[in-house]
Amino acid sequence: MKSTVLLVATLALLTFIVTPRSSVSAATIDEQTIDFQVRDVAKTLRCTICQNESIWESQAELARQMRTVIRERLVQGESPEQVRAYFQSRYGDYILLAPRRTGLNWILWAGPFVLLAVGSSLLYRNLARWVGAKSEPTAVEEPGPPIDDAMRQRIEAEYRGRQD
Amino acid sequence: MKSWQVILVAGLVGLVALFYRGLWGDPRAIPTVLIDTQAPTFSGPEVRSGAPIGFDQYRGKVVMVNFWASWCLECRTEHENLLALQKRFGSNPEFVMLGINYQDRPEDAQKYLQVYGTNFQHVRDIKGTISIDYGVYGVPETFVIDRQGVIRFKFVGPLVGPSYDHLTHNVLEPLLRGQPVAAS
């Protein structure tokens, strides 16, 4: 009984000590979570002014305003996907830095790998042909028909004629 | 010709055709997705008077919304045409023209309107949310919204020459007659 009372009292004391600090930590964690979410969403959206940059990196005023809109929507409870969907509904697929994996966009995603496979197989075929041609032994020529005596004498006469 | 050679040639021709198409036109242009969608509502202070203006008060009318800024050179190019449009259609109670001042300092916007004149109202887009709601990425951009609140026309760039003529004859006039926008 005494140990139970002691245990409950200890737990109550700990809760009293810990609770105020926990609520401050929760607020800080929420802010941090929102910050990270803003960054994660902003990094996937294209700046429409500096079109090769994300709105996270871009210093354009519009990019700054878009980051603010992202933060406001996340704080209001929207998910990162919902925030992305909002920007996509305003600017179309172009606002997404990575093309969506749907329809004809699959050509963009799969194209490099297909081209790599095709190029590799063509290269392999050609290499195999070159290597195969080099390693094959040179065919031995079949001997021609035997030379008869008349031909032998003629060859010798012509050879002697050239030497003179 | 072997079949793989045919495929290779066809692929190369396709690529060349794609490059040909991509090399012409404005590479920075972003195709709009807002045509035939409900126009986002907006509100804000009038640039000169500070009085609150809201899109909702013009529901049921044909509304032309023009995004501009005092630092925008192309906006100055089209300014006279905008005044002419308001002069031509402004007396029609079914028509409203609104300017949206985009990423500008209030004093610069006021000075711009003082110098170049204006005959219609302009809303300040203080936080940039109106511009983002309308998918604006550069000025000038012009939208025309029909009586049902649906965006029927969007143009990026100054309304001069053929674009001005198209807006007048193929967009505003038909919509004000209760007819659909004519094809370009």
C-alpha cells in the first residue's frame, strides 16, 4: 500500500514537472514540422519566373509569395499533396518539377532507359561481330590443280628471262 | 531496309518533328488550365481610394480582369487599348473591367495611374494570392469571365494588334450578346 501511494505520488510529481516543458516542445516541433513540409513541397514546385529553379531556391518575389501560400495552407490543415494539387490546378502540370507518371509522360521517364538498352544492345552486337571476326583463324587456301611439265618449263623460262 | 532500320528512321523523324515544334513559340509560356473553370473570387483595396472591391459584387456580368504593374513595360504598351475597351464597353451595364495591381508598391501604382490615366477600377493584390489563384506568372495577363463566372479567355502579353482585335470581336462582343466565345 505504502509503495503504491509512493509510486502514484512520484508519477504525479513527474507529470507536473514535465507537462509545461512538453507543451513548449510540442509547439516547437509543430513549427519545425511545418518548416520541413514547406521545404519539401516548395522543392517540388517550379518557379514560374526562374523556370529552372524550384520555388524553394528562387529569390523571385512570386516564389516568396508562393512559399507563404504553402505555409498558410499547411497550417490550415491541408496535406502536402493537397497543396501541390492546388498549385497544379492553377498552373497545370508545368508547375511540377518532376513530370507526373501518367499517360504520355511515361515516355519521359522510361525513354532514357529504353534508349540506353537499345544503344547497349547495338553496341554489344557490333563489338561481338568485331571480336568474332578477329579471333577466327585465317582460312587456309586449298591448293590449286597440279602444274604439268609444259607449264613448269614455261614458268622457268620466264623466270630465267627476268633474271637476265 | 531491315525492320529495325525502319523503326530507327521513324524514331529519328519523330524526334526531329518534336524539336521543330518545340523550337518555335515562347519557351517560357505556360499553357493555361483555367479556361472553362470557375473564376476564383478575390477582394482587395482599390489602388487609388483604398475602398474594398470584391469580385463577388460583379457576379452575373461579363468581367475582364487585367493583371498589371507599374514596372511592366508591356503593360504601358497595352494601356491605351485598355482605356479604349472601357470607353467602348463600359457603358454596357453587363460589362465590368477590373485591373489587378501585381507585385507593386502602392505609391508606384498610384503614380502610374496618375500619369497614364485610367477609367476603371484597380485592386491591389497585397499578398499575391489573387495572382497565384489565377495562375499568373508574368504581367500583363488578361482574363475574361462570363456571366456564369466561368473563365472563357486568357491572354498572356500586351493586348495590341491581332490580340486586341480578337479580344474585342471574338470574345467580348459575343459574350455580351450572350453567345459563346468565337474560335480564334
